[in-house]
Amino acid sequence: MIGTIHFDNGNENIDFDLTTYINQKLRNEVLNFGTKLSQIKGFGLAFSLPYQDLTPEYDKSVSFFTKYTQTFFEPYVETFVNDRIDDNRTNFAAGVYNYLYLYVTKGSNFYNLDTMPIVNVLDSNNNVIDGLGNQQEVSRVKKGVYKVKLGIDGDLCDGKKFFYDQWTNLSIDGVEIDDVKQKFVPKPFTSQYTIGENQTELQRYKIQYFGIKQNEKIVRGELRKVVVTIKSIDIQKPNLFNEVYFRMFIKEGTTNVNVHDWTLLDKTNENSFHFDTSIYIPREYFIEIKAKTHTEEIFYNEHIKFEIVSEK
């Protein structure tokens, strides 16, 4: 039994957190009665035994979904995968842990290496930094995206000298390929902070996006990459935000019904997210975008309205 729920009125949503169960299934762990989770297919709903054994004078039924229910509310299992990219290559700071990423693509599609790569970290003179040799644990975030967790201390992290992350043990489709060496600039620990005069003046920002058009009709099954750029109107310099969010919803009368609640965008050399339309039913949808600073939330002024259709 994964969980139980009590109904006070009979019109509540059935809502269970299946995270533990799914993780056990992915790890192919064994239940206490000896059956492998990989052999179990699907989920079942049942009343508690006293209610299942009732034999009333008249037949009764319970409906979870009928022909009169709006199609969007058809029962489903909602899955969230923690595969956000938070690349610190442009804001690598000493004294804290940072993540560096390796991206592998074939054409415009991400593509897996044959084996997990190995990472060396080199200083500006191409010398391996003590303690940061081949011992770094590399993990695959999602298809074709690999990351390594690093922490560097020292006077060399002055924000001026290039360091290098060298990725070795690379092989694609059985063919060994050359090492890949990428640059990053470790900055002092204090580069993350502003210390001194109080920052009282709020900046004005302009949010732009591309990858999807206002009022666009998108054929179900298309995969879109949506890039969000945030520019300061007052200070002419690029802004790569750590916290940019999107949410997707539908409108039912005057009510906004969340389809996808506020979720962080990937942060690489841009803020972006990938949008797979194959899992959504044809209808009209809306996307809202916001970013967070230390003093405020910045919202895109309009909702991005689009429609998913079966065919054009």
C-alpha cells in the first residue's frame, strides 16, 4: 500500500506522492514480499475493507471521470524530474561548491557518451590542481548533459586567470575521441556579494522570450526550447539570473488551473527551458514568466497564450 486518503465530502481530489515508490522502482529494489518492483505494472485504487464489503439494497457507483467531465481533468500521474541545469561556468566562486557541465550533441539533439567521463582541473599554467585530479565524481543530469561538483580555494582565484576543466575518457558509438578542455575564471568568494553602501535604488528590467510565439498553434508532439532574456533598462550590461521561473496554466472561466507550477529555468550561458508538447492534450494554454532579485520579483507583463492542436 502506497498511501491512504480520507474523504470528508466525497468531492476531494485523489492526490498521492509516489516519489519513494518510483525511486525504488528505478533502483529495482525488492518489496518485503519478494516481488521485484519492475514486475509490477500500474496502480490500483480501492476502498477500505468495511466499505468494499457493503451490500446495500440498491447498487451504487463512484465516478472518477465521466463523459461529462472536462477532458483536461482526466486522471493522470504527474511526474517531475529534478534535472535542472545550474551551470556556474560564468559565475564560479572560490570557497563554495560550484557545478561545471559538459554538453554532448549530435546535430541539434543531446547524445550520450558510451561511458562516464573523467575530469581534471588545471590551473592557468595547465598544471593539475592538487586534490582535483581524476577523483571528481561526474554524474549525468539527463541525456547528453554531464556535471561535476567542484570547490576551489586559494589566492589564484582572483577573477583574472583562466582555469580549465579537462574532460577525458570520452567515447561515442564505440569511437574514442580527444579530450575536451573548457575555460572558467574562478572569482574570489566576495564576488558573490556587495558589501558597503546600501543598494536602495531599484532597477527596471525588460523581459523578452523566443522559441514560442504569442497565439501560436503548435502541433502536439513538437519539442520547443524557450529562451528568456532579462535586461536592465538602467544599467547596460547583460543579466544572467540565477532564479528565473515559468508556470503553465489553463483558464476555466475566471479560474487559472495550474498545469505546471512555478519551475526554475535552466541556467547555462542563458536562461531557458525545454517544452515537450506531446504530454499535453490539445487545447489553449498560457505561460507566465518571472525572475527573482534580492529585493523583488519581476514579472513579464503579458501571459504567453498558445494552442496545442492535433494537426495544422
